[in-house]
Amino acid sequence: MKSNFIQRAITGIIFVAVLIGCIWGGALSFGILFALICALSINEFCNLMNQVKGIQVNKQICMLGGIFLFLCFFYFGIDPSQTGIFIPYLALLIYLMVSELYLKKENPLNNWAYAMLSQMYVALPFALLNVLAFHSDETAGISQYNAILPLSIFIFNWVNDTGAYCTGMLFGKHRLFERISPKKSWEGSIGGGVFCILASLLLAHFFPFMSAGVWIGLALTVVVFGTWGDLTESLLKRHLGIKDSGTILPGHGGMLDRFDSAILAIPAAVVYLYLVSLF
């Protein structure tokens, strides 16, 4: 028990340090890190799907597609005029569909479905981090990298997880979603939300490019959709009969285990900030 706790602690510290360091380190380190994370997450997802009888997803092409989609959004963030960068990615999606005509695999329909799901469920959320990271300055005609918005998604997720765990341990009585995750409680979720609101006020103080109200709204968006993201991955693992999605992070499982909340929180944050910008 003690050795497992130490292993989890060391892995967690390194994981958080690398994530913060690369996001804060600039556009290049941000892009390299998340292109790699995207590829590893898709590899993990495809490995899980390929364990199901009759499923043979083209893992290499799915990983290539995920990397390419992330880099397309990355380059588009730097230079929004280059819309043609997405055309090769569309060609890759067409290849994934057409290739099943010739491979003569057992269940081409499921192969199509899971290949496309790898792009929608895993690749697209990571690619959308670029929408948070890059902001066009119309007066200067350039695009600028802003580390705090993508970083804030992870900060809110970490604060929510920690706050929900502590509050749930102390006060948790009413199960949030017992069928999928028996340990989560409404008290824990509310506690996590309260801690995230406090974290958002700190971010509003140190990074006032958004109002405190918008920061609070972003925090609550991450809390709600991050919780759903966690439950979604729990449903996936429960259906497959596994405890962890992988073993790449000692003591913490796989990439999907660590980024399950972010996978839904990122797109939700993009939609929220877009809607806020309309008013």
C-alpha cells in the first residue's frame, strides 16, 4: 500500500510538472507535448477496441490522423488564413472508409465506427486545445499564444478531483451515478465545484483578461463536463471489463485515465467561451 502510494505520488508530480512546464514553456513545447499525448491516447483507445472480438481498427492510421488533426489546428491557430491545411486530414478520413472495402475484415462496420470514434472522442478534444491556446489580434494582424486558458482546464480538473475526493470522503452520502461509478457522491461533486469557484477567483485576480464572472462560468463548465467525461470513460471501461485503460503511467493507469475529464471539458470550454464572446 505504501509503495503504491509513493509510486502514485512520484508519477503524479512528474506528470503535473511536465504538463505545466510544456504548456507554460511556449507554443512549440505545448504543440509537441499534446501531439504526443494525442497519439498515445489514440493508441491506447485502439488497443482497447481491438481486444473486442471481431474488431480490427487500423491503429497506425488512426494515430497518424490524430497527430495530423492536432497539428492542423495548431498551424491554423498560428496562421488562421491557412484553411487548406485540413484537406490532407479529410483525405485520410476517406482512406479509413475506403480501405475497409479491400481489407476483407470480419466486421468492417464496427471498424469504421471505432476508427471514427478515435478521431471524435480522442483526437478532436486535444486538437481543440489549440482554439484555447491561440488568439488572433485583429488590430496587429497576428495570432498570439496564451498558455493560461488551456492550462486552466487542467487546473480546474485537478482542483475538482481533489476537492470532490476530500469532500466526498468527509460528507459523501448520496451517490451521484452509482451504476457507473459507485464512489462518486453529490456532496463530493458540489465540494469540487466550490473549490473550483475559489480557484477561478484566483485566476481572475492574476489573469484579468477575463472577468471574474466569466472565469467562474468556465470553472463550472469544466466541473460539469469534466465529471461527465470521467463517467463516460468509466462506462467504457465497465463495458470492456477492465480497471485501467493502460499502464503507461505507473500507479495512475493509462492516458485515457488521466485525460478522461479533459476529453469532454475541452470542447465544452470552447463552446462556452464562444457563446460568452457573442455577448
